[in-house]
Amino acid sequence: MATAELIRELCKKQNISLAELARRIGQTRQNLYEKLQRDTLTIDEIKQIADALGVKFEQSFTLPDGEQFKIEN
């Protein structure tokens, strides 16, 4: 699963809109949407997103209930 798809899936699971996620990480919804479309997020941005979603990130995301999603390059 690509990083952008994974982030969208995590947003759904955490019940957070992309607009809310963008606000939490200090970006505009449009800017975040474009980065997700192109899959051009930096590791620092991914870490910010993980923090904003309340999940852990170590080349994978771990939800509070322990479910994991791995990033594939």
C-alpha cells in the first residue's frame, strides 16, 4: 500500500477528515491533498501526520488497538 493510500485509510479508521488532518499539521487541505496525490510526503511530514492521528510510526503505523499498516516503497 502506498503511503498516501495508507494515510487516507488511517484517517478513515481514526474518523478524521483530510481537512482536519491538514489543520493539525499546519498545512492547507489543498497542499496536503496535492502531496498525497503525488505521494511526495517527507518522513518528517509522515511523522507529523502520525502524531496528529495519534498513531506510532516506525516505517509502519500502529493504531492504538495494535493494528499495523506497513509502508511499502
